[in-house]
Amino acid sequence: MNDPRPMPPTPDFDAVIVGAGFGGLYMLHRVREAGFRARVFEAGDGVGGTWYWNRYPGARCDIESVDYSYSFSPELEQEWQWTERYPRQPEILAYLNHVADRFDLRRDIRLETRVTAAQFDEAAGLWRVETDRGERCTARYCVMATGCLSVPKAPELPGIERFAGATYLTAAWPRDGVDLTGQRVGVIGTGSTAIQVIPQVARQAAHLTVFQRTANFSVPARNGPLPEGEQQRIKAGYRERRALSRQSLFGIPVALPDTPRRTRDIPPAELNQTLEALWAQGGAMSLLAATPDVLMDPDANTRVAEFVRGKIRATVKDPRLAELLCPSTHPLGTKRLCLDSEYYETFNRDNVTLVDLRATPIQTLTEHGLRTTAAEYPLDALIFATGFDAMTGALLAIDIRGRGGRSLGEAWADGPHTYLGLASAGFPNLFLITGPQSPSVFTNMVMSIEQHVDWIADCLDYLRAHSIARIEAAAPAQADWEAHVAAVADATLMPQADSWYVGANVPGKPRVFMAYLGGLGPYRQRCDQVAAQGYAGFELSPAPTTV
Ligand SMILES: Cc1cc2nc3c(=O)[nH]c(=O)nc-3n(C[C@H](O)[C@H](O)[C@H](O)COP(=O)(O)OP(=O)(O)OC[C@H]3O[C@@H](n4cnc5c(N)ncnc54)[C@H](O)[C@@H]3O)c2cc1C
């Protein structure tokens, strides 16, 4: 029987991809390889995403370079030489520019173009996309590669308009750098970014004042050059290393122990020896993977946290300062565990002051500095390392409208609703790369991005091969997934912290734990199973047949 619906019109593109970071670049490569016509829109004037925007001093990744890199091309893996164990921002940006050139991606990328709206035209079965340049186009599929940490949180301080000094946002750092030599500098924030910035600024500034609301746990990176011999050895075994990462919890090559022992069953001397070895080796994720229950069992967490607090006390000479720097408001790992190069050591310098904003809250910025309830701190420059509207910020900044004209903002008013973090009911043919309720920020994100991109590209292939016009997350499957995500999170200590994982850093944001904590390997298996079952949990609508 013939379908009375008209054939869908031919769209301008098969897929529009929003964002040109790790996610958008690889998505473009995959869909083009599969013969789809695609267009990427990117707000910045270059590719690179996170590594294009975040140019602050000390910016580097906290996953080892050989793992925080694409695995899809063995040739790329072999030819690119990393110089350091944890590369700096310029090196990661150079890598992503190399990828854009090597795979000839630039011709399909529109830079300096922000997508402002994407509306699903139900009759045509197409997404209508609008940009801030007034461009309009249509696409069968819309892939959001907009990033989990791409919308910086604007600083909210009384008196900010009065401050006569310079202000800098770490996530929008001036491209030509900033010379802070001889200046009195303040840093607001003590999260991952601030922990990278502070040691660097302390070396330049005449005086650095760190304004701390919440002390965070940080682990030494033990960064250094990546010797050629070691890199060659890793490259020789890359396939095995990547396979291990793909099946791991965090997307790094650490195997799950065959018979995990609970921390309480590990004799204290043995646990201490393990933690000492990990501390000496450096790396945040491996410390979290040290025992299987560190994020589950309060006693286990306290034992590891107390080990880290001991290290802080041993490093910071002034015992009063050391206590201020010892985190006490949240279990270890429930806020992003930071990686540093001489963070705690920085507080031994004569030109660094730590201000405890819990004891003496900020009153106002003045013309010449910052006043707390206890004192006024004169400043020439103030750096805001105040974080991001994480996970949902970039998505909700676009006027995305699905079936019935319903906006994503309405659909997600009480928090994100997704199936596998890949799609959301009511929004056909819309895909999210590392969307909320996927492992995303709780992993080596390049591994998670590749997994999502591969899954989406395979899905588009399947839809084409089976003449399916629409795919949409089914509401019951979505509800089941969300219940599972919440149950896994609730079995851990993670929801306890006022972290950006729960949106606590953005006033008015619904408090929902936004990442999937079941581990990348198990999650991958689940996604593969869904695909193998003909996209179970999705509603697929066939394309109308021709007369
Ligand atoms: C300072 C910092 C350090 C980090 N370190 C690590 C690390 O060590 N390990 C790790 O795993 N992860 C880290 N991350 C997370 C990092 O974001 C990911 O690893 C990865 O770079 C994300 O890539 P992406 O392509 O998904 O998103 P992004 O790199 O954020 O790229 C998204 C792009 O989309 C663009 N965009 C957004 N909205 C629009 C729109 N409406 N129209 C057009 N363009 C738009 C943005 O301009 C941006 O360029 C870090 C993040 C930050 C901020």
C-alpha cells in the first residue's frame, strides 16, 4: 500500500553538527566517510573547542596525552608526537588543528557562526537550523557536539562594574596572553582550572591573593617530558592499550581488578603502600580507581581522603594554611578530583595569600580591590576561574524545538531527560555527543566522544540502509534509563557534594546528578546491545514509499 504522505524534501545537508571540538571534528569525519553531506557550525574562529577557548596559563589536560587523543586512526596515532605526559593547551590545540587538516575537515566547517535555533519541522521531517549570521539551512539530522564544559559561568560579584583593574575569565583568556609581572593579582575559584592557574600566576605576579570558598582535593600530576623511547613503546602496543581503555571504568588503560577487595578488607599498611605508589606515580583517575569502593563507602572514602589530607599537611609549611587547604566539605572525588603541578607548594611562597571566603565572605569589589567582611585586598587584576554551566548549558542556550514546537528548555525544566545521554524523547533525529546521563565528564572524554560518535555514525548508516526517516527516544525507555542513572548515582557518594555535576554552581539549576557512573566499558556494552537489537528503546518511523 502506498503511503499518502509526500516524500520528504531533500535537505541542504544530511547532518548539521554544532561545535568543532574533539566531538564535532570526529563526527564530521565519520559521517563524511559514510557518504553523508554535513556542515559544522562553530562559534569560535578556530577549531579545537575547549582547547581553543581555554588559553589561561597552566592549561593542560589531566589525562595522559597518549590516552587523551583519538584512537580512530592508527596512522594518526603513530605519526603524532606528544612532548609531555600531560600536554599543555597549545599542544592539544595544535593536535586538533592537525586533525582538521589531515582529514581535510575545514571545507565543511563554518567558523565564527553560532547556531541560535534548531526547530524540527514535523511535516518535512527536517531540522531547520538558524545561525547568528542569519544563515538558515535544513538537515535530516542534527548532532550537538556543543561540549559539556563550554559555557563559562559569568562572575557574579557585587561592585564588579566599579573595579578599575583588569578582569580575566579563564575560559575566554586573551589570545596573546597576559603579562602579570609585578601586579597584585587575585584569583577567584579553587577548582581544576584555578589549581592549574595559581602556581603559574604566583611565579609572575608581585603578589597573588587566592580567594577560596571550597578547598578541593588535588593529586600531583608528576608531569614531565614524554621520552621518545617510552612513546615508541606505547605506540607499539596501542591497540591493546586502547582496547583496555574502551572497556575500563574511566576510559583509561586501567583494568578492573578480577577480585576487587573492599577497602576495609585491605590492611592499613598495604593500603598506605598502594596509595603512596599512586601518589608518587601521579594521576587523578588512578587514585580514584585505587579501590573499588572509594566513591561508594564513606569509610573507604575517608581513608583515602585522609591520606591526601596528610600529603597536604606535609607539603604546606604553615599549619593554619594547611588546614584551610584540606577539603572538609565533601568526600574525595565527589567534586572533580584535580591534578596539579605544585599547587599546594605554591602556598609556601611569600607572595601568596589565601583568603577563606567561608569565614570572611566577599562583601564587594571596590575600585581598587576586593573587600571581604575582614579586610580589603588591593588588586591590579582579578582572574575568574568560576567554572561552567556544565552538561546542559550549551544545549539550552540554543532554541531547540522538537515535536509540537516544544522547546528543550521546557522538556528539561526539571533537569535533563535523555535516553543513554544520546537522544531525548520529543526530539526526533537529534543526537547529543556526551550528553547528560552518559559517562562523559566522568571519563577520559576523548574515549567517550569516540564511542558516541561511532554509535551515532553507525546509527545513521542503519537508518539509511533500512529506509528509516525518523528515530526518536521512546519515553518509557528514557524513563527506565533515567531511573537507572539515578539509582547508580544514589548508590555512590557523588550526589552529596555541591558540585557542578549536580548543577549546584548555577543558581536556579535543578539539582540532578548529570553523569552516568556505571563506567564507560559497561555503558558501551549497553549502547552496543541497543544497536544490535535494532535500536531498542527508540521509535523508528519508515520513510514513505514512492508511488
Ligand atoms: C579547562 C578544561 C580542561 C579539561 N581537561 C580535560 C581533561 O584533562 N580530560 C578530559 O577528559 N576532559 C577534559 N576537559 C573536558 C573537555 O571539554 C573534553 O575533554 C573535550 O575537549 C570536549 O570536546 P567536545 O568537542 O565535546 O566539546 P568542546 O571542546 O567544548 O567543543 C564544543 C564547541 O562547540 C561550540 N559551540 C557550543 N555551542 C555552540 C553553538 N550554539 N553554535 C556554534 N558552536 C557552538 C563551542 O564554541 C566549542 O568550540 C576539560 C575541559 C576544560 C574546560
